[in-house]
Amino acid sequence: MQAHSVAKQQEFVEPEQFTFKDDGVFPNSVLPVLLFRQAFKTEAGDRAFVVERRFAENDWTNSWRNGVYSFAHYHSTTHEVLGAYDGATTLRLGGEHGKNVKVHAGDIIVIPAGVAHQNIGGGTDFAVVGAYPDGREWDLLRGLRGERPKADHHIATLPIPDNDPIYGPEGPLRRIWKSVRGCSK
């Protein structure tokens, strides 16, 4: 049986939303983090392939497989999607005073550019597929002095992706993010 034949996309999942304000170290974003709980269930096969394929179908590419860094970081050149395909962990979103969120295999989390994120604990079996809209190149910023002017400029010029990484152009990402931005950018 091929890997893609054993994956089951669940019925439409409305995402949980988390918003984090600039804390002086991390820019965070007015765009909410979107957490789709149990967006996929896989019974066997190459679960990472299933997630990569769905992301690629919706033009979220330049993908990789691994975990999430244990230090707080953010990206200024792109938004990021993480698809958990194995295990569970706790991610801290928004920096030191942000929110701790438990993430399990089957969950998909979309992190807007600027939002700090880090893995603060969980099983050694936790693994994700990461990808970026339009295959954008990512940078790795840690909230160090001197990062902000350039990072803030990059973040401000990023468009809202054309597709939700799971549901495509009709998915909730564009609706939610456009309503926050109040524009069609």
C-alpha cells in the first residue's frame, strides 16, 4: 500500500488562533498563529510524505523534516507551516511571556513571520515537516540586538499567502489573515 493511500484528511478543521504582540525582543505579529488540531490522521506508511505532499499541493514548499529548535527564534523573510507527523511536544509561541501549546502528531501549525517559537519539551519522537509559501527562503533570527530594523521591514512587506497549506485558496488562512490586516495584501 502506498503512503498516500493510507492518509485521511479529516473533515474541515477550524483553527485555534493565538496572537502575540511585539515584546521588545521579538516582533511577533498582528496575524494570528493558526493551529489546526488533528487535521490529518495517518494509519501507516510515510506520514511525513503525506504532510509534505499536501503542503506542496497548496504551494507551501522548500520543505524539510526534523524537530523544532529548543531556542526561541523567528523568521522575517517568510511565514512557516509545521506539520507534526510523529510524537508530541510543547511549543512556546510568542517569546518568554508567550503561550505554551501542546502539539501532537496530526496537528498543523501556521506561524506568521516574526512570531517567536521554540520546542520547550516533550518526547524525543516529536517530528515535523516544515514548509514555506511559494517555497520562500527562510532566515533564522533569535531576537538579538540589531536584527529588528531589517527584520521589521521584511515582515511588513510579506504578502498573505495565496493558499492555506491544508485547504488551498478556500481555506481559512486567507480569510482570517485578511480580516486582521483589513486589506488584500
